[in-house]
Amino acid sequence: MDEARLRALADIWGGDLRRWPVTDATAARAWSAANRSLAERALFEARQLDAALDASPRPAVSTALRDRVIASAAAAGLKARQGLSAALNRLFWIGGVGWAAAACAGVVFGTTLGSQMAADQQTDLVLEQALAPGLDDTTVTG
């Protein structure tokens, strides 16, 4: 490790050694112990750059720019990769269709079973009242 290598790594990884790869951070700490003033200056400058980048506003990409980039990539013959995200989207879509089908089947089954049970209960009630001794129409109908 030397000053040029430390500055190059600080430009890449920033001024916080905790963000660096372990081997590079270990070497930088060892070199910094022997060359404290040079290391402090290089890391201080990198921390200032980190702070300036953190404070700067995030660029907002317009939809028109995004569409132009996609169109120019398509014109150049580049295709979107079908990676894990497309497979996951398909899986979620299929899963959603399954849940929707199960919900519809539950509604149909519940409605059919509910109306059948209500009809059976009404039939049982009418038969019970008709066979009950000592009840006349006034008692049954209220």
C-alpha cells in the first residue's frame, strides 16, 4: 500500500474504511498507522466528496428520456433480459389467478350451499308446524 493506492481506493470506496473490502481496508489501516498525516488527508478529502454527493439532489429521470433510451436500445438490437424478475412476475400472476379462482369457487359453493340449507330449514319448519298438535293457522302465522 502507498499513498497513490490509498487515494485510488478512497476514490472508489469513499472515506469510510468500513465500506471497503476487508483486505483493502486492513492494508489501508496498516499503512495509515505508519503514515498518519498522509492517510488522514486522503481519507478526509474522500469523506468531503462523500458528503457532497450525499447532499446533492437525486436526478429525476423523465418518462420521455426513459422511453428514448429504451427506443434507442431497441433500435440498436438490444433486448431486455428475461431474468429472475420476469419469472417471479409470471409466478405471482399465476398465483394470483389461483387465488382468484379459489375465491370464486368459494363464493359459488357458499351461495349454493347457503340457499339449499335455507330451503331445507324452511321446509323442516313448515313440516314441524304442520305436524304440531294443537296449533292452528293463527298460531303459525302470528
